[in-house]
Amino acid sequence: MESARIRAVIFDIGGVVVQSPFLAISAYEREHGLPANYINVALSKHGDSGAFQRFERGEIGYEEFEDQWTDELNDTEANNREFLKYLQRHSLDMRMVLPKKTRLNGRVLFARMMQAAQTPNPSVIELIRLLRRRGYRIAALTNNFQNDASAAQEIVQLFDAFVESCKVGWRKPDPRFYMHACNLLQVSPQECLFLDDIPKNLRAAQRLGMSVVQVKIGREPDAVRQVEKILKSRGRFEPKI
């Protein structure tokens, strides 16, 4: 059976269209002598009920988020427990020295993350403009916040639809969030190509039938070339890119 022709391309924002906020997290970990990915593990340990996740869905305001996230970041007992599970899952050295106490500041870290997210990735910006000239429908699908610097107007104007978790109350990898973008673009998931930097978000898109491309930090031009290759064989519109 022939694959559906791709009519729309959906982009994550942070880590794809603009620089990844994870760069700021990595720098903050090094600054505080923490193992790589320690804060990322702490960020996700509460699943959908964590402060970061609730803030992305617009369920709490900034002040409440800041206080709760700072508390979560400094819960070393829970964070160390989750980090040891992470090490075990990835077959990493379990003898790593973990902190007994931390003094992490959620406000400072969040500000640095938002600062990182103000730097565009030029190769991806140019790809978006090229795809629009070719007739593709283009959307952003972003887990973000009411005061997210990555949603600057010059970025928003690049897209036919700019879908934000804080405004619709869903966040990736919730399948409803992806389907909402498809509905706005008037396409099926099988007619979409989706770009993101986080594997679990890509897997969720694939389960819906989307084609996907992972954007890795510092290798954005590689992702652009993958998009070009896919659209040359399955793109809906001519001329070929």
C-alpha cells in the first residue's frame, strides 16, 4: 500500500526552531556539580503532575510554578532515587556520587532556559520559509508557557497555526495535542511530517501515523536534509525541494 502524500509539516519550537533550553539545563548542572541529566530526571519524576508539566498546560501561574519547581528541584531524596533508576535503565555507572543537598533556584534556571530559547536555528527557519513557498501547511506544536520567550511574534508569524500547550490544556506526548494541530491544518496524521528533539514525543507522533524526524542539538542541518529527502519522495507539492 502506497504511503499517503505529505501535505503538512509540524515543528516543535524549543530545540528545533530555536535553540534548546536543555543547553541551559546542562550548563546549570555543571555549575552546581551535578551529573549530566540530573535536572532532566528531576523535572520528569512526577510525570504529568509535576510543576513544570502543570505550568505547560496553563494550570498554574508563574509564581506558584516557581515555588513548586524550586521545591521539586531540591528534593534530593526523591531526585537521587529517580536518578539511580535512570542510571540502571541506561546501564550507566551506579557508583556515581550524588548530592546530599542542593540549592537550586527555579527562577534562575527558568530564566536561563527562556534566554536560550530566544536564539533561532537559521537552517530550520529557512526550511520553514521554503516549505511555505512550496505550498505546505506549516504548524508549530509546542509545550510552552504563558510568558514563554520562544513564542516571539517573529516566530509565530512563520506558521499557519501556532499550537501552544498553555492555551489548549494538552501537552506532548498527549495524542489529543497532535490531533488538534492536524484538525487546524485540515490534514490527517498520515499526511504530516513532525520534527521534535525529544524521542518520546516522536514516538507518540509515529503511533498516530505521522512521519518523524529527530532534531539533535548542534545537528539541525542534518535534520533539514532528512526533511528534504522525505519530501522529495513523499511530498505533495512540486517543484521538489
